[in-house]
Amino acid sequence: MIPHYGTVCHPISPDPEHNETSMLRPFSCFGLGMLFLGISPKLRMDVTNGIGAGAAAMSRYAPFSYVVSGIALIIFMMITFRHDSRPR
């Protein structure tokens, strides 16, 4: 079976025939988050301190806490990125 032109040469654009979603939206959300962290030193300190405190709390209950947090992250990403952008 020959793949559709849009799925081979243009992986960023959605393929309407197969209803594939675009990866441009997750990449742009991640990029904006990194931009905000790069601009604001106070926000960057808050985020790094929060990640450090979370990692310290998770180490007390390892390895179960890492498995549960990984599963929760995958479910969160599936729910977040399953809808296409729609005009309002």
C-alpha cells in the first residue's frame, strides 16, 4: 500500500483523509512554556523549586510513585491533545 502524500512529505500538516492531528500544536505549547520560563527568572525559580520538592516527595515512595506519575502524565497528554483547534 502506498502511503498518502501528506503523511510522507508533510508530517506537520494534518491529513484530512485519515483524520490525523497535527503535532504543531503540542510543539507550540511547549515552546511558549519554555519562552515564559526563559523570560521570567522568578517563574523559573518557582518551577525549579516545585520540581525539586516534587522529586524529593516522590523519592520517599519510589518506585510506585514514578509509575503512577508516568501513567498520569500519559493520560493527561492524551486528554489534552485529542481535540483539534476549533474556531469559537
